[in-house]
Amino acid sequence: MLLRIDHVGIACHNLEEKIEFYETTFGLTVVSREVNEEQGVREAMLHVADAPSGASYVQLLEPLHPDTAVGKFLAKRGEGMHHIGYGVADVTQALQDIAAKGIKLIDERPRHGSMGASIAFLHPKDVGGVLTELVETARH
Ligand code: MC0
């Protein structure tokens, strides 16, 4: 079901500072920047590698407000890894299959994600404490 690690989401207080860190430390390049009002984030995708099933990224996330998923996470836990996003071929089908196994979904239906992807989150309580995102990459 899982094709690859699509991205690792990292929560930070200052997006520009963290982008510079990843550029200078690891030589990564920003390929997309977006504000996602629904998710309450300003985010950047930095390309890491390409695989036959698609690319993988580091996603840096800065909250738009304290009262958002990432804002609450930062207040409770500080900066660090926020979620892992796995590539899937069909996010609607994957959600159905995972729900049938009794795993709690955050999103019953896919939502709009970075770079035109369809995304859905699974609850960390049912995935060993890991906030898990399914990502169906946009078709071009
Ligand atoms: C919260 N918890 C986490 C967590 N965030 N555990 C692991 N990883 C995380 N990131 C834990 C808390 O520690 C707490 O555990 C429990 O979940 C409830 O947390 P809360 O602080 O009371 O917060 P809630 O319940 O209001 O919300 C948590 C929940 C939420 C995961 C449901 O953050 C959510 O819906 N996230 C999905 C959307 C999201 O994260 N959007 C931002 C990225 P205890 O043990 O204290 O009960 S958007 C994105 O990434 C898009 C743009 C994209 O990829 O394209």
C-alpha cells in the first residue's frame, strides 16, 4: 500500500530560518512554498531524492496561528518532527482499507495538500504515537 516516504514534516517557529539551515547544512533546494489556510500552516517543500514511485521531501511547517495543529504541537513539544507522509497510489482506497482495520482516521475524506496532492491524516494514537499522512501525488 505504501509506495515510499513522500515527506517528513518538521514543525518550526521560523520558516525562513529553518529553510536556510536545511539549504546550508544539507544542500537541499526549496521546490515549493505554500500557505494552506485550511491546515493553518505556511510550508516549504525541499527536494531530497527521486524514486521510481515519486520524489521525497523535507517539509518545513510554520503555524499561521497558535491555535492550529502545528501551533499547538510547538507549544506542547517544541520544534521537531511533526509527521511522516507516505506516498500511496489512491488515497481514498487506502483510507477505506486502513479504516477497515480499525485505525482511527483524522480525515474521512482526502483534503488539499502541498503541490496539489490529495492528503489524509491518521490519528497518532492508533499509529504508535506517529501522526501519519497519506499522500496521493497530483497527476500532471
Ligand atoms: C498531537 N499529538 C501528536 C501530534 N500532535 N502525537 C504525535 N505527533 C503529532 N504531531 C498528540 C498529543 O501529544 C496528545 O497526546 C494528543 O495527540 C492530542 O493532542 P492535542 O494537542 O490535544 O491536539 P488535538 O487533539 O486538538 O489535535 C491533534 C491532532 C491534530 C493530531 C488530531 O493535530 C490534527 O488533526 N492533525 C492533522 C492535521 C495537521 O497536523 N495539519 C498540519 C500539517 P496526549 O498523550 O497528550 O493525549 S498540514 C500538512 O502537512 C499539509 C500541508 C501537507 O503535508 O501537504
